[in-house]
Amino acid sequence: ETGVTQTPRHLVMGMTNKKSLKCEQHLGHNAMYWYKQSAKKPLELMFVYSLEERVENNSVPSRFSPECPNSSHLFLHLHTLQPEDSALYLCASSLSGGGSYNEQFFGPGTRLTVL
Amino acid sequence: GQNIDQPTEMTATEGAIVQINCTYQTSGFNGLFWYQQHAGEAPTFLSYNVLDGLEEKGRFSSFLSRSKGYSYLLLKELQMKDSASYLCAVMDSNYQLIWGAGTKLIIKP
């Protein structure tokens, strides 16, 4: 257990559905991240929140919409996804969102399949 | 562009030693991380190097040469539970992590 939880662990959705992924960290960290992990590809950073403010948005399509209501919770709202969006979505947290060395703690991920 | 290279897959024998290499080209350097990821699980932190040299932590060691843009992870006395993917990541000048695609390590009895 890393102190970062994600729900659901598995999600199958159609291209017209709307769903949300949830992440919660119990570590007292101030920064949270969404990553996309596809087979045999590097982790792709999607969004970074530091102290509940979005500080990074790496050209992610608007069909992915993040929300950070407080420093412990992070959501990823999904709508009208494409089959190529099928991947493992990982949430991570760190003590701060910038500056010196900052180990990131990962959740177990949500395996998303878009039909 | 920024790039992290590591082998896609390696195979080793239980009880042996294996070295997983990582080369990088990034905009600035603020440290290099190694993470372990078992199938279907979260990546977990193994090591962090920011100065040249070898950092030892039990059966695992990590080496860094900043002038060569090179690191390796050394695993000794391999156990079956070491079968996993090993991810190399470099923190660039903006303190963003740039990730390699990972090396899948297969341990055979």
C-alpha cells in the first residue's frame, strides 16, 4: 500500500458514456498527478495539481477533464472517449509540485477500456 | 527533444546478477529515479541519484554518470519476486519527470 487509492480499478465504457475516475491520497501531500500508461510506452503526464491549482496540462484532449476539490482528492472526468484512450490511468502524489527532489507515490491505477 | 532509452525486455536466472541500463537526453537534470512496477500494480520507488556514483540499497544498487547521460540499476541475488518492469525517469530543469518505457525483467528458475 502506497497511501494512494484509486477507484474503480477497472472500467469499461462506450464512446458516448460519461464516467469519472477518483483518486485519494492519505499522505498529507500537496501535489497530485494524472498519468496515462499504454503498453510499451513511457508514462505520459496528463495533469498536475499543486495546492489544488492546476499547474500543468500537457496538451490533453478536452474529453479528459480534471478536478481537484482539495489536496487529498483528484478526479478525472471522462466523456466521449475514443478506443485509443484505452489504457491504465495512474494517479500519483508528492509532497510538493516543484522544486527539489520529490518522490512520487502512485496509486494502483484504473484499467480503462473504451469500446 | 527529451528522450529516455532503456531495453524493452531482459531475462535473467534466479540467484544471478542483472544490470538494467538507462541513457537519457533531457533539458536539464535534477536527478534520476528508478521505479519497480509489478504487473497490474502501482510503480514503487526504488532509488534516486543526483550525484555521480553508486548508491547501494540492499540487493539493489543504482549508478549515475551525468557526463555520459547514463545510469544503471543493478540487482543482485535475483529472486522470482523481482520479475517486474523497471522504469527509469529523469527530472528535467522544470522539475518534471521524463519517463522511459520501462524494462520488463523476466526471472527464470
